[in-house]
Amino acid sequence: MENKQQTRAKLGSRLGFILLSAGCAIGVGNVWKFPWMVGQYGGGIFVLVYLVFLVILGLPIMAMEFSVGRASQKSPICQYDPLPGHKAFKAHGYASFVGLYVLMMFYTVVSGWILYYFWNTANGTFEAMGDAVSSSFDQMLMDPVAMMVCMVIVVIAGFFVNSIGVQNGLERVTKVMMIALFVLMIGIAIYCCTLDKAAEGLAFYLIPDMDKFVETGIINVISGAMLQALFTLSLGMGSMAIFGSYIGKERSLLGESVNVAVLDTTVAVISGLIIFPACFTYNGGQTTAGPALIFSTLPSIFNNMPFGRVIGSLFFVFLTFAAFSTILAVFEGILACTIDKFGWSRKKACLINGGLLLVLSLPCIFGFNLWADFAPLGKSVLDWEDFIVSNLVLPLGSIVYIIFCTNKKYGWGFENFVNEANQGKGLKVKKWMYGYMKYVLPVIMLVVFVFGLLSFFGVKL
């Protein structure tokens, strides 16, 4: 029988913690979802509202999640066991574990799309297609075999890296990928800002337009921005708590939350500097393509730039890195949960969870082709899986963290949270924040939850 008392893994450096936490936040949520959310929700006005909620929602909740993880030294499924609080909070640990799984059931598929686009860019397929590049996305969705192959590569590669260990596998690989991603994205963004209609794209992206605010629906823009702030930082389902459990007490956690959020936001902003100048130059200003936006836009950029095939191939490699950094981070959360709960070895946990995800990711793939007729309320399998994570697990999980960290009667309490969060050098949680965190923040999150439901089910307010 395997020993359930295993030594807690630790990260090798503060830079590793910041890049790994940012890597969990940075991914297709920034480079894939953020641009199409901006495109659908009115451009610059969405960006402005999003940044506001990133500060007033994202930072305090991230500090809370980091604190619970560091204090408990446990994975999300066991994080409440060593801390004072009502037993009912343990249900959130199990919900977090489910949320991590559901997220990976579609995130691995989307990451496979990026891998597919890398291959087709590298072998010159998109050069041959010319103006028909945008149709390639629909062709890919109708090919379950191609998507399955790409998804399998992503899952196997992810669990292989994680099987090596936290420092030697997860931390080392993430450092290299994140630095390379930043360098290449900055270079491509500079090029895109020189395109013929870059000024129009940048104006749409960076200048708030109140008419678009009203036209899109004020409540829809606000709720979309709120949910994106939670999604992009992976808050509410314990993925940040696991990295909190891997770090020491040398740095305060609100300060580290700011560092992670700044890196995350920088990548999201840079992705918009790439996408929207290209949309107005090559796609006639069409910004409402939804999930297909970057896949119908980026190949056109590379088809029309010097050494585009080489640069395009590199970009999709590092875009894969962005997605892969999140996959590695969330896989680590899944592994930590099963290791803590069942006492499995790391390799055994990788084999079992990897096998499960290979099967559980198939519905998302089949939802675009073999099961295309299965679309309750007109929503695809991916839409429903995204709904479970973005509209249920993230906002409700965030509310649980807020209550746990501010309510002494039923949870951990604000004093314990502040004592943990403020250990070490850096930005501190102030006592005057208590009223906001206990009374205002949960109300805002409840509004996020309700408006998110209304928006998903087509109620335009």
C-alpha cells in the first residue's frame, strides 16, 4: 500500500512561482478568448471595464486563494481540512476538482486547434489556400480524427512533463516557454502595428466607444468583462491555491498577485495589438467571429508578411506554449488533488488522470461533427463545458473563498487571512479593506453569477 504522507513539493525560485502562476492564467484565455470577447463586446469599452474588474475583483480573490493554499499546504480537494471553518466548505474542494477536469475537457481540444494550425502553417498549407484560410477552421472542426490526434498529443505531453516533477519538469519547462512567448508576441505586435489599417484596428481596440457600449448591452458588456477577469486569472477553482501551497513565506501574497495579474494582462493586451490591426487590414474589420477569430485572422497576417511561414510557425509554436503553460498548471492541480486524496505516486496519478482526460475530452471534439445535432438551447458541447467553468465554478468558487477568508464564525476569518497574506516583503492587505472584501465583493460576485447566467441564456439587458 502506498504511503499517503508524501513530502510537499516546492518551487525552486520566486521567478518560477510568478511565471508558473502567470502561466496558469496566461493561455488561450488571453490569446484566444480575450480578443474574441473584445470583438463581440464593443472593443475599447470592454477592455476598459475588464481592466477595472481585474483590479477590484481579480487581485483580492487571487490573494485569498494563494493564502488558503499556502496556509493549508494542500491541494484544492483537501485545502480546507487543516484550516478552521465549517465542514460545508469541503464541498467546494470537490467542486474545484470537478471544475479543473471540465476545464481541461475543452481546453485540451482548443490547444489541439493551435497545434493543428502550427502544423498547417509550417507545411505551407495556408500559403496555398490564400483567401480561403478562414474556411480552414470549419474544415478542421469537421475532422474528428485530426482534432483527436492533436488533443492526444497535448494530453500525453502535458502529463509527461508533470510526471518528471514540480521543479525539474513543470517549473523548468514553464520558464522557457513563457519568456519565449513574450519575446515573439512583442515582435509580431510591432509588425502588426505597421499594417495598412492598423490605426483603425487600434482605435477599435483601445478607444472606448459609448455607442457600442449601449448597442451591445451595458449589462452584457459588464458581465462579460467580469467573467473574463475571473477566467483569465483562473480564479475560484483552486488552481492558484495549489501554487500557493508550493511557495514559502518570503513574499506577501497581494504583491505577488499584482505581479501575476500584470503579466497576465500584458499578454492579453499584446494579443489585441496583434489581432485587431490584422482584422481591419485583412478581414474588413470583422471582429465578431467569436472563437474562430484568431484562427481566421492570424494565417492572413503570416501570408502577407516577409518570412511569414517561418514567423507564423514560430508564433503558433509559442501560442501552443501559452496554452500548454495553463495545461501544465491545471494538470498539476488535478495531480495534486489525486495524490493528496488517494496517496498515489506522481507517475500513477499521471497515468490514471491522463487516461481519463483522453476519454473525457472526446465529447467536445464530437460536438462539432459526429454529435453536431446535439445542441441543447442551440449551444455546443464546448459552450456547455465553458458555461460550467466560467459561469458556475469560477464565480461561485470565488464567493466561497471570499466568505471563507472574511467570516470568522463559519470560516477562516479575515484576521487569519491577513496574517497569512501579509507574511513576507511586498504589498500588504490593509485592515480598511475588510468592509469591501466582506460586504461589497461577494455582492459583486453574486451579480457576476446572475448576469452571467442571463447572458448565456440569451437575455440581453
